[in-house]
Amino acid sequence: MLPASNTSESSCVHPLFRLGFRPFFLGGAGFALLAVGLWAAAYLGLVSGFAPRGGWLAWHMHEMPFGFVTAVIAGFLLTAVQAWTGTPGLRGWPLMGLFGLWLAARVAWLWPGLPWPVLVAIELAFLPAVAMRLGWQLWRVNQWRNYPLVGLLLLLALADVAILHALAAGDFDLLRRAVWAALWLIGTIIAVVGGRVIPFFTQGGLRLSAPIVPRRSLEIFAYGGLPLLALLALAGAGFTPDARLAPLFFLLAITHGMRLARWFRAGVLRVPLLWSLHLAYAWLVAALLALAAWHLGLPVTGSAVLHLFTIGTVGGVIVAMMARVSLGHTGRALQPPTIMPLAFGALGLAAVVRFGLADATPRLAVAVSAALWCLGFGIFVYCYGPMLWRARVDGGPG
């Protein structure tokens, strides 16, 4: 519960800017629709006479992790830190300014004539600003447990620096390495946050009498293995099949699979806000197993497997988390709109299509998976946009 002064102060602020999840969830989901729709149209040759900075492929590679994903990460962390520390989260004009900075960077990438130094300055300001705010709130109460998340944000910012340098130098190899590194860092954030909230939400959603206790050995390897993949990617390892890497991917798949098995209970399948999270995390296990198979020379492609992870895990976790967090923080019961299971299923099916059809019919794979992706996020925007735009139904702050 926030102090009364903060409650009174928040009532003077438009509901959209009363807590971080509101603008960043809505902005991130809306941008997910725009970015994938534009990319698919460009890939299919439906866009002519215009290209964003660096061309469509470079824009897609950059903007999905650094435009879409970082917005949602920022919204989640700026909201969660309030509960972690017991201190008010970012709101009002400062939140509006931070959101405006994120939005300005998205416009800048679509403005080819904007001077390069201006784009760089806008782009590189966002993640450090989020990290500083998060770190400051944690420092005020000496809460060291969550500092690794600040470090991961700063590592993502460094990956962004590498991408911008690659674009300036015309070095596609460095661009690809830095993007893969960023994606594995995002996977690490999902592993850390998912390891806390998925068992916690499962316990609460099923009203279990005892908490689901993590196994320390699994947690250490799960958290440490994905940053190792980021380092290997940045060093250029793993972009062609290499049998020496297969055991690492296989062990990571087993580790994350064991985590997921420990969290799972039969009742999960009856609760959309739970099975959506468990399903999304299962795609991480599937992607790691598929990468192990690829490195052993089996007939799968690295790009297809990457999209199994980015669509199934990253997209799936994001829409499931936003659906659950938005209900709780707008004062609503934890019952999603009846159409939301279709959104969760659409993201999972998009991952299957993009992976399964990539080799045989790549254009069809992109078209169908993009349509399913846009369906999933479109449903979220339609259902949750009014919730995020309006005040809490219980009259509380935030």
C-alpha cells in the first residue's frame, strides 16, 4: 500500500502514466503489431519506395529485441520494483519522459534522414535510464538480490552499442553476433524473472498449500548457462553447426526442462494465465533441444530454431505476463477476457509455423506466423488497452 500522499498525487496524473506497466505494455504490444506487420509486408515485397535505417532486415533484427522486448521489460521492472522495495514506482512526468524517449527511438529508426548521431544518442539513452532508475530504488533500501537485473540491462545496452557500431561500419557479421547475444541476455532475464513468478503464480493460481521451492543447483546453471551462450554468440561461435557445442545446448535444455517440470501441476492446464506461461517456457526447452540437434548436423536450420525461441518463448512469455500483471495492477480479478486463450494459442502456433515451414516454404512461414503473431498481440491490445488507459477499478493508486 502506498502512502496517502502518493495516492493523492497519482490521482492528478493521467492513468496511463501512473505506473510503468501501463505505457510500456500498451506501447510494446502496439509496436509488436506494427513491427512484425511491416517486416512481413517488406519481406513479401509489399512495401516499396521506403526502407528504415539500415534496411528492413537490420531494422527487424534490431527493433524486435530493442524496440519491442525492452519496452515490456522496462514496464515490468519499473512496476515490480515498487513491490520489491516498498517505495513508489516511477510515475507522472518522469515516466512520461522515459516513455517518450523509447517512442522517439522507434520513430528515429523509421526516419532515414535523421542524422546518425541523433539516432545513436536517443537509442542509447533508454536502457541506461531504466537501469539507473531501477538501481536507485534498489540502492535506497539496500536490496542487493535484484541487482543482477540492473547488470543485465546494462549488458543489453552494450549489445546495442555493438549493433549500432556494426551498422555504422556495414559489418553484418558483427550485427548478427550482437543480436544473438542480446537475445540470449533477454532469455536470461526470462529465466530469472520466470523462475520467480511462474512457480509463485502457479502456487497462487492453484491455491497450493505449500510453495514450490527452487532447487539451487538447477537455478545456478539455468541462470549462468544463457549468459554463456550470449558470450559465445558475441565471439562468433555457434553460427554454423559445431558438434562441440551440442552437449552445452542439451544440458541447458535438460536444466530448464527440469525447472519447468518442478513448477508444473496438473491443474495448470485448466487456468489460461498459468498454462500460457508454462507453454511459453516450454518453447525455451524445445529451442535448446533443437539447437543441440542442429549442432549435431540434423536437418534443422539455426534461423528457424531462433524463431522458435523468439516467437514461442519471448513473445509467449511477454503476452502471458502482460495479461496477468495488467489484471492485478489495475485492481481486477485474475480472470482474463474470454478471448485471451486464443491470443496465447496464436503465439504458440506462430512459433510452430515459423519453425516447421521455414525450409520448405519460407514466404508462407513468414506470412502465416506474422499473421498469428499480430492476431495474438492484436487481441491483447483490444482487450487490455482500455484497462491500461483507465484508472484502477478499485480506486487504488497505480
